[in-house]
Amino acid sequence: MTIGERIKNIRDKLGMSQVDFADRINVSKQTLYKYENNIITNIPSDKIESIAYIGNVSPAYIMGWDHDLPKKKKGIVIPVLGRVAAGIPIEAIEEIIDTEEITEEMAATGTHFGLKIHGDSMEPRICEGDVVIVRQQDDAESGDIVIATVNGADATCKRLRKYRDGIELISNNPAYKPMFYSNEEIEQKPVRIIGKVVELRGKF
């Protein structure tokens, strides 16, 4: 059985559509289709971990290293925050509204927290009330979905686009215009990246 067949098998066992499953692991339906049909075989490790978590299996099973369907290891509990205030270290924020579990494998990649989404700027992929799992980091690659603060305001969830002369913070919702910040504005306002969104946990 190929990696793609294992992923499809997990999705089928859960009774989830490609759209719903793709949303859970924060990829497009087209990307999930390529995973399942082995068009993309070099799947990022964070996506493998997300699929393993949702399917209640080990990442090793998906990669074909285990032939059974072992239960996942005990998860690591992380806080879910209602907001992230600019200038306050994550570990000092007291507004913990819930908790989520992440795999030991994901936890080993850095410090994580959950953030409850407010507003509709990232619809239709990320909606009001959804929780995103965020790995703390102060930089990210162009195209990543990040949590950022601008001009001392509370953190916002946006897609990052990098340019030589600055960055753009882009909403999924076309009703919101992209926000461009020059390198000078990034320093002066300031604009700060707090972390990268590594998983979406949609709420029904």
C-alpha cells in the first residue's frame, strides 16, 4: 500500500470528504487529491503528523514503516488562547480558554499554542470560532499562514507574502485588501511575526 492509499484509507474510515479532510490538515482539496494519488510523494512532515493525529495512527504507519494500525502516542496538551496581546510573551498570557492535544512528534518541533479565530478575514478556509495550532517562531516563508501583530494591536491570522522591499499580509476573504508594509514600516510600526499556523482544527 502506498502513502497515498494509506491517507485515503484513513479518510474513508473517518467518513470524511476530501474538502473536510483537506481543511483539517490545512491544505487545498487539490493538494489532498495529489497526496492520495501519489502525485505528490514528498509530503511535509507537519502534514504527515496532522493526518496521523486525525486518523489516530502513527506517522510511521502512514510512511509505510509500520504495517499495522497502531494507536497514536499520548498527546501533549497545549493552551488555546482567546487572543494574543502585542508585546506580551505567549507564556505570560493568562487568557487561556481551552486546551488541545498535539502529537509528541509535533511537540518536538518547537513550542506550540492554540489560537481561537475571531472574524471572517480568513474565510472560507478558516472561520470564526475555529482553532489554529501555531508553532512559535519570529519568521516564516512566503506563502505560510502566520500570526502577526501590527502597530501594537492584538495578533491577527494572515497569509504572508515576502518581497524584497517589504511584506504583505493577505486575507483569504477577498473582501479584505492585502496589507503591504515596507521594510521601514516593519521596523517602525512594528510588524512582528509570532508564529506559523501548522494545523487547522475547525469547529462544527
